[in-house]
Amino acid sequence: MSAASDEAPGAVRIAILVFTDAEELDWVGPFEVLTTWASRDPRVSVTLVSDDPTPVRGAKGLRVVPDGTLEDLGDVEVLVIPGGRGTDALVADEPLLATLRDRHRSDTLLVSVCTGALVLAAAGLLADRPATTYWAALEELSALEPTATVRGDARFVDDGDVVTASGVSAGIDVALHLVARLASPELARTVRRAIQYDPQPPV
């Protein structure tokens, strides 16, 4: 990833963390939205990062090769942390939790999808904040961070420098919200139209 000085003015550098047993749609949904935004604005870049440069196997078996490692990661404006059963290991990964705390202190916008919120909670980043997560993990989130106001009714919760989304497909919604917040609602609608996202569940 290029250093900040190499980027165009007003650059929005976005990194998405991938890891073993990450729920695929948690990160693929935001990746689709955010790269569609990037295709319309050369100042926007989207990078997949992991703690290892080798292929990562997701919860349903999808394999992906990260663009780089967390150690390689330069300054970014946004870091997305997906969920999935792989977060069971991440909540006890102190080096990763320390990295998230460092990123937060350096003004990186931290965005979780699904049980990625549990990782933010384990890092101490949801204290005294409103937050949400996957419906089946709401109690676990409360147990990890008792001071959080857990919003089980919310598709996503924007608390300024930390944004949390509920389960799986909510990653698409929160990514569109990021486009609206960081660019404009008009561009977010253009991206939504481009990916033909108009939820009308058939069942």
C-alpha cells in the first residue's frame, strides 16, 4: 500500500481485514460496494489485508489472497473488520487488538460487520458506546463490554469514529452508508443502483 504522501489529495484509503473463517459476505458485500465507489473515484482505494500474505480460507470455503499484511498496512482512513466464527480467535489475539487500538488513536475509522463488533469490544473500543452485532451474538457483545448500549434493532450504528453493523448482509448497508458519509448520498445511490441492491426478500 502506498504511503500517504503518494496518494492524491483527499484520498480515501480503505482496508478490509480478512482472516481464517471470516464469514464471506461480511467482507465481500462491503468490498463490492466500496470497489464500485472506487471505480468512480480514483482517490478511493480498497485493499484486503491479513496477518499473513498466504491465501485465507473463509467460513464457507472461499479462498482469497490478501493484498498485504497488517504489518504492511500504511495509513488508512477506514478499516473494516468482518465477523464469522474466526472472530473466536481474534478476540484473544492481543497483538491484533493492540493494532486496532493504535489505529483508533491515529483517527482510522473502524467499521465492524456482524461479530466483528466482538473484536472491537475485546479491544476496549466499544466502552460507553452504542453498538450492534449479529442477532445471535447480542448477549455475547453485552458480556464482553457491559458499558455498551447494544442496539439489537439497528441495521448499523454510526458513533462517529466507530461504526458497527449487524449480521452478514448488513455489511452492504453499512458500506453504502460509508459512501454517503464520506462522499455523498447521491453517489451512494449511484453505487446502490450499479450493484442493483434493492432488498425485497422473496421469503
